[in-house]
Amino acid sequence: MTQLFDALLAVGIVGVAVAALFANDRFAAVGAFMVMGFLVALSWVRLGAPDVALAEAAIGAGLTGALLLRSARRLRVEPKMCQSRWSVAASGLISIGFAGLLYAAITSVPTVPAYPPLVAERLGESGVSNPVTAVLLNFRAWDTLLEIAVLFVALVLVIVVPVSRVRPAPLGEMVVPFAKVVVPLSVLISGHLLWQGADAPGGAFQAGAVLAGGGLALVLAGAMRLKKPLQGGILRATALSGLAVFGAAAVATAALTGHLLGYPDGQAKIWILGIEAVLTLAIAATLVLLFHGSVRRVPK
Amino acid sequence: MISLPLWLIPAAPLALLILLSLKGARGAVRGLVPFAPVPALLAALADPLPLPITLDWLMLGTQFALTDLAATFLLFTSVLWGLAGWSAMRMLAADPQRDRFAALFLLAMAGNLGLLIAQDIVSFYAFFAMMSLASWGLVLHGGGAAQRRAGLVYVVFAVAGEVALFAGLAFAAHAAGGITLAELRGSDVPTVAAVLIAAGLLVKFGAVPLHLWLPLAHSAAPSPASAVLSGAMLKAGLFGLIVLLPPGLDPTPQAATLLAAMALAGLIVAPVLGLIQGDPKAVLAYSSIGQMSLMALGYAAGLAAPQAWPVIAPALVLLATHHAFSKAALFLGVPVVWTARPGMARAAIIAALLLPALALAGMPGTSGWFAKEALKSGLSAAPAGWAVWSGAALLVGSFGTALLMVRALTLLSATPHKSDIPVDTALPWGAMMAAVIVGLSVSGLQLPAQKPVHVGDILPILAAVLLAFAGSAAFRYGRIAFTPPRPGEILALFQREPAPTPLLALPAPPRSGRALARRPKRRIAARPEQGGLAILTLAAGLALVAFLADAPPPIELGNPSVDVAPK
Amino acid sequence: MTEAYVLALLPFLAAVGAAATPRMAAIWGLCATLINLGASILLAARILSGGDMRADLGDWPAPLGISLVADGLAAVMLSMTAIVATAVALQAMSWGLVQPRGGQQRSRLQAGFWPLWLATLGALNALFLSGDLFNIYVTFEILGLSAVGLTALTGSRNSLRAAFDYLAAGLAGSLVFLLGVALAYAAVGRVDLAAVPALVDTATGRLALGLIFAGLAVKAALFPLHFWMPAAHSSAAPAASAVLSALVVKGALYLALRITIEAGAGIEVLRIALAVLGAAGMLWGSWMALRAERLKLLVAYSTVAQIGLITLAIGVADDPSTSAMWQAAALLMLSHALAKAAMFLAVGRIAEELGHDRISGLNRTDLRPGVAEFAFAIAAVSLIGLPPTAGFIGKWLLIDGLIDRGAWVWIALLLGGTALSAAYLSRVVSRCLRGGPHVAPGARRPEWRTGDVAALGLATTALALGLGSALPLTLLNGTAL
Amino acid sequence: MSTVLDILGTAMMTAGTGFLLMAAFAFWRLPDLLSRLHALTKADTAGVALIVCGAACMTSGIAAVLSLVLCGVLVALSGATTGHLIAQASLEDEERA
């Protein structure tokens, strides 16, 4: 039964991906993409990675989809793309061959990954009991810091690149009551996810994504005016604070223990939670700003 | 006496070059250009010669030393550069581009002086390339169509020569297992390396099929630059041959024959092509080709009979020195002639120029005669077959040179007056003439035994003068019109009328105002799927290749430290 | 390792600062760049005296945590980045980013340039120091994204389009690279660089290496995948072009070199493939540069050619445990970074003075050649590989090694590429060298700007590096293999 | 007790799944936007509510039940809001056209 489900899921993912590629309407393509995101999230659940599933559903499907929809609305209508059959056929053939090669490679050598036992062995020293959080914010915190830097660069790009002209208009009276319910809930849920991240699936990225959902509801309801310098400034400062605080924490740990991102003995959990809390806010603010686009006034 | 540090020789012009970049110091630097080779001159005259030095931190480890041979070359080279620099600074005093000329002049000077004292391959090549490529700017200096064309031809030949020299030196260094010239000479240079090195040097040397750049460059460059091009830089090719590829213990008849053939071709081609030129500087350039061919002949004889090399080498050096002085005097005289209106003054200058001209033609009693005698005695030690025609070749050489000298002086006396050239360009010329005269008086002492003067020694000169008179009479009274050919020999065939376009030029895009009127079309990756397909294909291809590759044998991790840093 | 920490963290913190206070952005940028330069010099000195250094971040040992590794090669790359960074910062201070279109836009560009550029710098530093493949992937993400931003900064239609192509190609390359890293993890169960030698033993591992190289080929704009590059590099602002062409592609080339060094003799086939692609790129780039009508495009195509040359050097280098040929590749990277940055800065100044960058329009009558042209000429000398530049030393080492092997075909290709590079660069240099009648008597000299200092300084550094090439070679020699 | 709740829960979940399938079928078959919206919003909300109730019957513990209820409330809220927004957007499009 489960194997049938998995097979259906795989076929579904590929099918929806093909649909997204060949859809002639942009909105249809984005829709297919979002559906694919959810199916992929489902497949992560099936693979036993609920953290990834959460992140994929929230960011990969939800927020990316929203961004794409917003961009698709702004693009002018282009004549139907005519892909030459030759290149489609060639890509298809090469892709199939490539996939076969990868399959052959993966199945040829049974491997025992070194990480799970290593992580399990040192988990006690990490300060948290969720191995994913331990890897993300302790064992390989440097990676996470750099990923926050990626978000930072994306934010700067959106601020700088002078393409933003249309701003999302408030969607009207129906959204306001919706937001009144959803926003407090999202704050609550994100706080929960953040706290839970220490011992169960959850953490800053998921919490930030949920919080960003609430923020988007506010923006769409017209309650958050990013054109106003104060509100825009606060949001921007919050977004920038992620990298700043994480970097400062790295400096502080280096000063305290002599190891970059090596937390002082016994205080790891406090450090991790503190950093994650700031990151949650920063990620949420960044995602809202990415959706909203440039907050500066474009000169006429 | 305090020993002069050798690095000062190339460093002096380079230091001036750096000073030249300071705006306030430019006037002073212009005045100092003639003195840039003074350390070189002092080093060449020092007794004992300065000590060798090693600079490990410089490039792959640099060594400088001054050998006896190099000292001689350094002597005339430094004098030439100094006087040419003086002349150039006078002649171009009003030129807005004079600072750039001075910079390139100093750079070329540093290269030329440096290569004479370099004792390792890398710095030799570095200085050689510095000299060659900086001279490109000297050739281009006028900026006219002739300069553009000459510059193009020059740089094509120079770069080709550089690449050949680089490849040859790299092979040779590899075979020798080290980068010092001593190691190079001590080892068995592979044939391909020797051929490449020789090709690179012979381009600079002006050996006949590779000489096409020479007349163009000499007539296009400002006269002082021509003087150093012809007097000093051609000799760098000779110096390179002697230093890098000295005739070994065993004769190499094929190489000798080839070189001798090139030399003979040069001796015949130079006067024939030179005579029909309309530009006096081009005529002088062809006479340089002829003289360099004589040196090539001597070198070829050395290759054929290495036992004669100890006799030939000093003769070659003498010949080079003599040619350097005389040719430089002639080239530096050209702007002086331009300053004088036709009349007594000009006649006097031409008469003075007769002295180096006669010396070049080998007039008995002059340095040219001594040099030729020395070469003759060297050649007599060559294999038996050579004696038959080497004498004839020398005779032809003298005759050709004499003819060219007559032609050059005739053309020169008829050139129009140029009022924009300062009269004081005569001063460096006068100094050069003095140097020639001193050279004449000294050169006689160089030979141990005075040789009697044969009638045969004067014969070619007399014949040339008579022929010249007869020829000019025939032209004048036979009313034969003569138009000089376009410069560039074979290359002239590729030249389109009227304005030469550089080989690599593209049609100018239409322009409107200062902005770019038409942007180039965006052709690359016009279709995104093509780029994606390319990435996919390459990824799949590399993956397949890697996947199918055999597993390598287990590697033994030995001692990884590999030492290439200089000791 | 304090210097390494400073190098890895400081640019990011300064980038945040610059983004938060746009008016002070330039000051943040300049200070960070100067400290960065100091730290890289200190690090190089420490490595020279004390040998390689290694730090486990968070005190977690390598397979579990991430290590920063500072050895000779890394030090050379870091110093190269720091030097170019200083020059670029100087140029950007003066500015000149685009033709002035109004103060507001210019200040906005200024404000956007610094955070992006500092993030690029931080990513490069982190990349050169990193000892972990996945970590390197993350640095590539920062690098690619900020490079796209630098391309798009002028906001012109062309540059936006080029930036989009760049983004798409870069993302595709990242995905391929990530796939390779994932397969590497599947093959040996770890992703630190020390695992690379084990990769060559299994088919899966070699496949992973193939994919990693393919991803790097996209990132480095290696020949058939260079399609995004000339447009991106030629349409960006001068300082941004210099960064993109001199530094950003070096990240990928550095990693390719690092992996070939780590993998040793095991990936012969892949290396040959790389060398073939490199040679093809060298010839193709040179040919396109010969035909280019615009100066910036010529320089951009010359980057394609030079990347081909460096890849060729990486590909033909013998087993690094027995031969020092890989040092040639490192030296070539170094000299190319300095010279190409100088060249782009100089071209930016030339275009600024002339109002266009058509090569046929360089024969102008109303403006004399100035410092920028001079810097261009010196950079050209370095790129061609004439002595005494570092490019020459690099080629010398390479040819020496190739002669050892008797690889005549490669030697011929190398020499041919050199001659071609001389040909296309002389198209420009000859126009700058010419004086004479076509320069009007009253022709003005270009104004002196800080940008000139940057270009000239970089060009002379490229020259001086050849003279003092014993220093980088000593550093490289100490690199443990 | 538990068997009763299990049977009840299973029945409710089956019914909910049926509603959702119906909604999907309607989405596929119905001709225009408004009628599709009409079918979708109601059937969807009802289906999800049934499934939530069914699942609540089968779980133990107040926290799980609460979070299930939260899911149901959120789906109902967002379904109603988005349905309204889509209908309004199409109305505006028609007015413009």
C-alpha cells in the first residue's frame, strides 16, 4: 500500500513538473509549481525528514509560489514560446540517460553515511536534543551563518535592482478580519515552532516562514505600509539584524572560547535559542521584504 | 676603484622612467635621458670589470655578470644610447608626445643594456622582450600611415620572434636542467631548441628572409631611434647568438650552410633593393642588412669550423663595434642635414658624413677596413671550400655598401629643408662623429700586425663611385624616369591603395554624436534552452566520462614537497 | 587563526553595516577592505613562518563540523583577493560607476554597490578558507547571487538581461554542483575536502567529481558554458566588471585546482577533459576577442580565453604529489586577477573619458592617451605573459613541466594562445602608443582621478609580482598535499 | 469505547474524503469560474471539517485535538477569504472588459 502511494507520489511529482514546464499560461505554470512543492514536501515526510518537509512546504511551495505569482502578474504578456522540438527531444533524451547514470551510480555502492552515528554520539554536547537543530546551529553553524548571508544578499538585491514599480494593493475588507485571526495565530505558531526546535522538528527557518505568512497577510490587508519610512525602516533593520547578530555572536564566541561559533560550555542551549529567536524575526522580515519589493521610492 | 653594482645598469634608465611619471620632474628627466647609460659606460670601462651579482628574490633567481665580450658590446651600446637619447630629446623638444617617447626609449634602453649583463635565461629573455616591444612604440611614434604600417609589420615579426625565442629557451633550459646561461652553454642544446632560439634572434638580427620589418621600421622611426635600432639593437641579436649558441666543439655543417646561404643572400639582396629606395633612411637600413649579413657569414664560418672561432669572434666584435658607431653617426646625421638649407653648410655636413660612409665601405685605414681584414683572416681558417667564395663575398659586400653609401648621401643631399627641427641636434651628432674618429684612431691598434693595403681593397669603392657617376649620368642625360618602389618589398604586394589598413581592423560602426549608435546584437545564448541544454550535456558528459573511467591504481603519498623556488 | 576569522567574518558584518547606513556605505567598505588587506598579509606572513594552519569551527572535528584551512595556496588566493579588493574599493570611492544620470540614482548605486561587493569579498574569503565541500557550495550561492547583483547594478536594459542570464546559468551550475556534493556524500559518507582522495576509488565518487567539475565549469564560464559571461562582464559597471572578471570566476577555478590537487593522479580522464575544454576556450575566446568591436567586450572575451588557459594549466598539471606544475595554474590565476582587474578599471576610465568604448574610436583627435591607457598596456603585457610579469613565470613553469612530459601538442596550443592574445591586445595597445599628427595640438589630457591610481597600481603590482614571484612560489611550495 | 470512536472517526474521514473528491471532480467538470468556486469552497470546507472531526475522534490527548481544530478553522477561514478574493477579482476583470 505504502509502496503504491510512493509510486503515485513520484509519478505525480514528475507529472506536475512536466505540466509546469509545458504550460503556456504563466499562472498555470506557477500553480503547477506550487502543487509540485507540496508534493515534494509530502515526499520529504515519506522520507522521514519532517524538518525539510516543513521548510519545503512553507518556503519552497508557499512563499516562492507567492513571489512567482507576483512576478508573473508584472511581466508583460509574451508571445507563445515556441520551443524547438529538437532541443526538447535532446534534453529529454539526455536527462533520461543522465538519470539512468545517476541511478546506476547510487545503486552500485551501498554506503553507510558517517554523519548520523557521529551526530548521535556528540548530540549530548550540543545543547539541544533535535539532531537537525544541533547540526544547523552548532555542528555546522558556519553553514547556517553563510545561508543567512545568502538571504541578506537577496534582500540587498531586491532593494537595489531598480525594477520594482508595482506595489501590492490592499486586497480589501474581507482580508482584514482574516488577518485579525491569522496574524496572532501565526505569531503563536511560530513561537511554538521556535521553542520546539530544540527537541523536535522545527526551528528558525520554519518559524520565520510562518511568521512571514502572517506578515504577508498584514501587507495584503493594507495594515502594514512599507512605504512609510518608519515601518519600512523597522522592517529593514529587523531583516538586517539576522546576519548582524549571528555574526556578532560568532565574534563573541571566538572571544569567549577561542573557537569561532564554539559556544561556552553548558550554555549552548541559551546561545542557540537566542540566535534562533533573532533569526526567526529576521527571516520573517526578509521574506516579507522580498515579497514586497523595493521599499524606497523610485525616482520619476 | 669602487666596483659598480651591476644592477645599476638596467636600473638607471628604469629609475628615470619612474621619475618621468612625476609631473614636476619631467623637464629634469628629459635632460637626464642622455646620462641614463652612464653607469653602463662606467662598468664597461672599469678595470677590473665589476663583480658578478646574484639576486635571488628577483623572478626565478637573477644573475648579472659582465664578461669581456659583453663589456665591448656594452661600451658601444651605452655610448650609442646616450648620444641617441641626447639627439632624440633635442629633435623632439617641441613634440607634445615627447614624454611618451622618452619613456619607451628608456624602457628599450634598459632592455638592451640589461640583456648584455644577464646571466640567466629568464632575465635575458625579459630584457630582450622589453627591448623589442618598447621599440614598437618608438617605431609607431610619428603616428602617420607609414608608421602604422611599419609598426604592424614590426610587432608581428617581433612577437613571432619572441614566441620562438621563448619556446626555444624553455626547451633549452629544460634540457640544461637549470636557467643560468653557463648551464645552458655547458649542456647539449636540443636541435629544436637551437633552431627556435636562432630563429628568434635572427629576426632581431635582420637576417635575410626575416628582415622584412627592418627597412620599414628604420625609415618610419625618428632618426635617433633608427640609430639605436640599427646600431645597438641589431647587435643584440648577434650578441644573443654568440652567448646562447656559441659554436661548439663539433662543426655543424648544415646549420653553417644554411646561415651562410642567408648571409650571401643578404649581401646580394641588400644593395639591389637598397639602391632603388627613395628614402635615405631606408637605404641606410638596407646597408645595415648587408653589414649584418657579413657578421652572419662570420658566425656561419664559426659553426662550420669551430677551431677558427677564437679568431673569428674578436673580428665579429670589431665589425659590430665599427658598424654601430658608423651607422649611428650616419643616422644621427640625417636630422642635421634636414636642418641645413642646400648650400655650403649642407655640403659640409655631407662631407663630414663621408667619413663614416667610407668607413662602412671598408676604405683602407678606416675601422671598417681593419674589421674586414680581421674577418678575412678569420674566414681563412674556415673549411677549404669556403675560401673560394668568402673572399668574393667580402668584395661584393664592400662594393654593395659603397654603392648604398653613395646612394644614401646623394638622396640625403637632396632632401628638403625642415625648419621645425632644432639646430642643436648637431651637437650629439658632432659627439658621435668624434666618437667615430676616436674609434678610427684606436681601432688600428687592435690588430697586432698591420696588413699591407691591397689595390683590391680600394677597388670596390672606386668601382662603386664610378658606377654611381655613370648611373646618374645615364639617368640624367638618358632622361630615364625612376620612381622608387613602395617600401616593404614582398609585403608591399599585400598593401592596398591608398591607405594601408591594419590586418585586424574592422569596419567602423556608424556613429551618431559621441554615443554608440548601434549596439552589437545579442547573439549569445539567445535562447535560454540552448544554454540549459549545453549545461545539461556537459554535466552528463563529464559524469559519464568520470563514471566509466577505470579506477586508478592506489596512489602512494610520497614526499610531496617539490622544489621549484629559487635557492 | 584570528586573521582567518577576521577574513571570513568582517566583510559580512561590514556589508550589513553598509546596507543599514547607506550614507556611510563607502566608509564601511573602505575600512573593511583595508583591514581585510592587513589581515590577509598577516595570514600569509604567519603561514610563511609557521606553516599551514587549521581551525575546527566550534571545536567540532572535521567530518562532523567544518574546518577552516589556511595553507599556502589559500594564502595566495586571499592576498590576491585583498589586493584587487583594495584597488576596486579605491576606484569605487572615486566613481565613476556609470555616466552620471543624476545624483539620486548615483547615490543609490553607490549604496547598493558596497553591500553586494562586501558580501562578494566575504564569500570569496570564506571559499578560499573552507575545507568542506558543502560549505563551499553555500559560499558559491552567496558569490553567485551577489555577482548577479553587481551585474544588474547599473539598471540598464542590457545589464538586467545579462544579469538574468547569469542568474539562470549560475543556479543551474549550483544545482549540478550540489548534486555532485550529494553524490559524494552518498559515496563516502562525508563532505569535507579530505574525503576527495577517497572519491576517486569508486564509480559513484568519480561521477560526483564529474558533476562537481561540471558545476564549476558553469561558474567559471569554461568554454562551451561561457555563453552568459561576456554580456554580463561587459555590461556591468567598471568596478563591478573588475570584481566579476578578476575574482568571482577565480572562486570556481580555485576549487577546481584544489580538488585536482587533493584527488591526485586518480582523475586523469577528467583532467584531460578539462584541459581540452580549456584549450578550446582559449582559442575561441581569443578569436572572439580579435573580432570584438567594443573594448569591454574584447576584455570580456579575453577573460574567456584566459580562463581557458588557466583550466588548461589545471588540466595538464601532473600528479601534484610528484610535480609542481599546479603552481603554474595558481600563478596564472594570480596574475590574471591583478591584470584583468586593472584592465577593466582602465577600460572604465577610458570609456568615461571618451563617452564610448568602440575600439575603432580610440584613434581620437581631441583627447590624448592618459594614465588609463598606460595601465591597460601594462596589464596587457602581464596577460600576454611577457617577462617580467607573473604571467610569464606561470607560463614558464607550465611549459617546463610540459616539456618534461614531451607533451608537444599542449605546448603548441599554449604558444598559439599566447600569440593570439598578443594579437588581440595589440589591437588596443597600438592605438594607445601612436602619437603624431592625428593628435591635435590643443588636445587635452584626461583628468587625473582616483580610479587611475587603482588601475595603475594593480597593473604595476602585476608587474612587480613577476619580479618578486619567489614569494608566492615559496608560499605555494609549503602547501601540504 | 475506543472501537466506537474508531468506527465513527473512520466513517467521518471517509465522508470527508468523499467531499474532497467531489470538490475536485467539480473543479474539473464545471464550466466557469464562479460555479467552480461555488462547488469548491463549500465542499472543501465541509470535507476538511469532517476529516478533522474524524481524526479528532481517533486521537487521544487534548493538544492534538486542539491543533486539529486549529487546522480546520484555518482552512475554513482561508478558504472563505480566498474564495471571496477570487470572485471579486474576476468581477473586476469583467467590469474592466
